[in-house]
Amino acid sequence: MNFHGQLPGYEASRPARVTIYRGVAVHVESGDLNLDTLGAPVDRTDDFRLIGLIFLIGGPFLAGAVALLRSARGAVTR
């Protein structure tokens, strides 16, 4: 991975830690510099977080709605 141009406040010889995933550089760290590329697996965490939130809210709501409907049917048939 090559960086072209000057970064303000960085010396040319500063070491960088590069994470490679499936043969592609996906994350670069060096001091205050922290870069994630578009192909990084960490980019998709928001999708899973939203799905988890939907299940956490939707599950109890659906269970409550089913319980309410069953109790209403039981009251009508009695």
C-alpha cells in the first residue's frame, strides 16, 4: 500500500500497521492515522446491529400482540 503526498504532522519514516484480509489491505494504523478501506469486514457491522435491534424490539412486540389476540379470542368464546 502506498500513500502519495504529505500528511500534516507526520514524518516520512513513521511505521504503520497494515491489516490484510484475503490478500487486500483493509486497515491502516499509524499514530493518530486510522484508515478502513471499503472492503473491510468492519464496514458491515451497522447492518447486523440494525437487524439485531429489529429483533430485540419486534420480538417482544409480536409476542405481546399474539398474547393479546389469544386473550381476546378466549374472552369472546366464553
